[in-house]
Amino acid sequence: MDGSVDLHLTRIEAYIAEKGGGVVVRKVGGGYSLFRESSGRPVARFRPTGAGDAVEVKWWSHRERWDDIGDFGPIVLPLDRALAYLAEDPMGCFWH
């Protein structure tokens, strides 16, 4: 371990705490999987693209796997906007 701080993880956890908690973040396979603290149910996954702080936003689909939202490929947003998108849930796929 190189001792560096994971800025994505730090920012995600800070956002969750600011919104009242209830979500656990796990760094898995180069991305960040978010789960409901109470049930362990998957909520969202953020996968860094390598372009600045941009992440692909995924949802836990009916296929029981992380999947793109919609039919037109991945949604890629800067991390702050991705967190706001998760909170707003305009497609109704995260908090059901």
C-alpha cells in the first residue's frame, strides 16, 4: 500500500455523511459500490473513467448485476454531479 488517500472514496463518504448516512461504500474492482446500510441492498456503482474525477454511474439491474442506466450507453459525470444524480434519482432506479 502506498499510503495515498483515495480522494474518490473520501468524497463519496463525506457526501453520504452530509446527507445523513444509511449507505455503505465498498471499493471493489477499481470502482465504488454503494449499498443500503440497513439491508445490504445494492444502490449504485461509480467506476472512475481516468478522465479527471469523471465516473460511470451504474445501477443494480433486474439482471442482478451492475448495468448502464438507460439504453444509450454509460452515464459519465464528474463525481460531484454523479453524487447529486444519485440523490435526485431521476430515473427511479436507485432508491426503490
